[in-house]
Amino acid sequence: MMSNQGKHSPLLDLFLRINTNNSRIDSSVWDFLSIQDTYKLRVLSKSTRDALEKVEYNRCRDGTDYLVPFPGFPGVLLTPSDVKNGAGLFTHQLASLKAMHKAENNDTQFGALRGGILGDAPGLGKTITMLALIASTAGCKPKEPDEFYDNEAINEHWKIMRVNPVFREEILKSLKPIRDFINVNNPKGYNLFREVAEFASPPYSDRRFPTVGAFEAFVTSKMKGTVPASTIDLFRMKVVAFKAGLDKRNRRLFNNPIGKRMMLERNLIPASTNLIIVPDALLEHWAEQIRRHIKIEVFADSIDGHGCEGVVYIDGVGDISTARFPLNHNSSKPMLSQFELANYLIVLVPFSRIEEQNYMRKRRRNEDVILGTDLSTASRSPLLRLRWFRII
């Protein structure tokens, strides 16, 4: 971590400053760190984590430095033009952000009512305030619902099935999303997948995978670096499905509306994505505000000025990194799949798309009722397949 001139790298300088001087990090770190870097920095030591519980916000327009919860507001008002103009959040925006953070974290139980209304007057920067809130939770995932299965009954049934070669088909079905991704996107990972599939296929003559959880953990750990998190989540959904089949006591529950709702909740893909729904006339405004005031590189895999894809998706337009302004919105452009949407930090959708998706949902639901098919599959919109981190 030494340069050719014998000087410390900025990352090492920051680490040493935090651990030797009990200093706070400030917004200058986003010149050379990504959000992923700072989360990694927190796990280096307890003293580092303690030092990063609060970070300095030194760009407030009143000239005062404020301590705000980690990671602060990375990338907000830090584009070259914003830095040149000395842009920063106002005191009333910091106060709103503090109130919103409290409203979202008062009760972290799954299903608890969280959120609220930001009712500042026009012209007070509500858009930037909301973008700062999004930046402050980048990388976080939503609370998952508790399992309602009878795990003891599932594990008892698993003990019987794990030595039954017939169960091999169910195991391979759960691995299908991983196989499909590798076949299309990462052929080099096929040998690893084949080894995992062979090792995980019953019957098991030894003590491997004493529980369903052990099987799920094994596959996740082996394939984590080969396929994206969205593919692992799809594998997890398949495991949820066959766990439900193993729980004989709840089979009747799964066949009534309440049980189907519970299964739907547990089949949603958890994502750190923020869904922003706006009037069609304001789609350009939101996209322009993001482009002008958010340093996209901070949230991308690379901060070298390249590879800024995968942060903001504008429905009907595409990735903001390749969008041309003024926007040429195409309402007939197909929506991305739920797995693609889950890879973004922000998904910007106009009202017209919501109206279209709702119409399609109702039509498909009516078709399912007429045909007598499973109502749990009626909501096929990708917007209804994700557990969004936040909806604005």
C-alpha cells in the first residue's frame, strides 16, 4: 500500500488517521473511495467501526460541521460542478434527514409501519433531500419476514428424503437458476457448478447436509463469487418452495389465501433498490437532478470514471450512464426483469408504467380465475416481485 514515492495511499492514510487520532471521516473521502470501500473499512477493527459510527458532514451551507450517521451522504452534491460552486445541504435538509432516519428506524420489526411524508414547501430541495436519504442507506437490504415453518418437522422429513434418490430432482430444480445464469453469462463457472451439483445431489451416504439450512449454506458459499446475489436469491426462493412441501402440517395453510400471502412475502427478492415513482412530467426533473448532483461513481464497482452502469435505471430510457438529455422516453420499452432491477440502487418509474402494470396484473388475475390456475402467480409484474428497500 505504498506508492513509488514512498507515500501512503489515501486509503491507508485514512485508516491510520481514524485509528491513531480518533478522527472522523468527511465528504472528501468520496474523491477516492466507493461506498463498498467504506463498508469494508468498518470491519477492519472495532476501533475503526466505532470511529465510523458517525461521520463529519462539513459541506452544510451554514458553515457548521455536523456529525451524521455512517456513511453520511456519499456522492451527494459532489459532482465537479457542485464542488466548484461550493454546493451542500442546508440546515433544514439535515433536520429533515434526521427526522426521516428516525421514522424509518423507530421499529425495525418486519411489517411495522415506517416512513412518512416529506412536506417541505416547493423550492426547499425535497428531491435532493430524498436522494441524500437514499445515499445514506446504499447497500442496505430490507428486513426479512420470520419463517413460519415447523423447522423440526422439515428437518425430520429432510432426514428421510436426503437418502432417497428421488429427491435428487427437487435439489436440481433449486439449483436451476444458478445453472441457467452460468450457461448464459459465465461458462467458466460450469465446472464448479457441476462439482457443487454432484456433491449436493442425494442420496447422501455420509453425514453431509444434516439440515436444509446446511444444504442452502453450502451452495451459497460455493457459488457466491461465481453468480450475482440476485441469482443466489432466486436459488433461495426455490429452497423456500420445497421447504414448504416438506412441512406437512402447514400444507393446508399454504392452500388458503392467508398461506399464499405468507408464501408470496417470503418469495419476494430482497433488494437494496429504491423505487421512485413520479408523475410522467417529473421524470426528466428527477433524472436531471440525479445526473447533476449525484456522483454516480461512488456507488459503482469502479471509481476511475468508467463502469458507472448499474446504479440508476430510468424506466423507458435505460441506464442513466448512457442516457441522453433531454430524455427520449419510450413507454413501449420492455421493463427489466426483477433480477436485473435488483442490481440497481435507484429505479425511476413514471405513473404511466404503474398504471400499465396494474392493468396487466388485473387482466392476468381474471384469466387465472377463469382458467382455474394458481392465483399466487397472477402478479407477474417485476415491480411486485421485489422486496424494495424503500418506495418513494
